[in-house]
Amino acid sequence: MLGVFAPCARVCAMSPVFSKPESAALPQKLLARYLLLLRLYPVLTKAVSSALLSALGSLLAQIIEKSRKKKGPSKSFDLGEPLRFATYGFLFTGPLSHYFYLYLDQLFPPDVPFSTVKRLLLDRVVVAPAFLLLFFYVMNLLEGKDTSALMKRIHSGYWPALKMNWKMWTPVQFINVKYVPVQFRVLFGNLVALVWFAYLASVKK
């Protein structure tokens, strides 16, 4: 009698209905690995994730631009731009953001009155303009362009980009400094920055 049901048991075990799907455990495994790396190598982990997401944002900008110009001549992807964005994310966005959020919590602890407002004001009024200027400078440097090209780019693109930064990032940063744990703030910002870097790539051009 047991021999009759043995083939059925094997089929049921192999069926996705009866077996535990391995794909369901994959996100948990990736999250566990990320949390481990974040605990062991916080700066490096945030630098690598910033580099990858910055490069992805640059590619997204090129895809959007390519879709808008379907009628025109086909333009190949500029692989140098994602590399420059990845370099900027690895060397600047990840490490600087890591230390900035740590300093922010030390400067304005949660028990300080209006700590969220103070954090947000420091980020929006002081850090955002300086960080954006750094972006323009580093990108100009990585492209091998001179100071006149940098000044021209700043004159034409800095103020529109800063206004867009204030519009887009102010509510994002309010959520970030108010509700997101400090170890996840860089990752949260990087995910939103997919759209932001796509915008910066278009402004930069």
C-alpha cells in the first residue's frame, strides 16, 4: 500500500504548491546579508549601494531621454556617465551621508525640542546647496572639463536644480530624519535618489 502512494508523495514534494518556495526566502536572505554587511562595514556598504543606485539613476535618465527621441536618430548609451555617477556615489554620497546623519543625531538628539525641524533646516539650508555644488564640481572634474565649463554649467543649471532639490527632497528628508532609523537613512535616500540622479543627469546635459 505504501508503494502505491510513494510516486504521488514524490510528485507532491516537487510541486510548487506543496513545496516551500525558495524564491520567497530570497528577499529575506538578501536583507539579512545587507544588514550583516551594514553592521560590519557600514561606510563601505553605504558607499557601494550609493554607487550602484547612482549609476542606475544615470542609466534611467538615458533611457528616458532615448524614449523621448524615438523619431530622431538613435543614440547609443554613454557608459561613461554611469561610471562617473558611480564614482561620485562611492566616494562622496555614501561616506558623506553616513557621517552627516550620525552627526545630525548627535547635534540634535530626539529629546531636544523641535529636533526634527532643526535637522531639516540644517539639511535643506546648509547641506543641500553645498552638496549640489560639490556634485557639479566633481562631475566637471571627472569629465575632464575646465573651470569655464564648470562656471557655465553652474550658471545655467545650479539654481533650477537647487529649487527642484528643495521641492522634491524636503518631504523626503522630513520622513528620513523623523522616522527612518539612522542606519537605513542612506539607503532610503539612495532609493529616492534614483529619480533625483535621473533629473540631475538631464540637467547636467
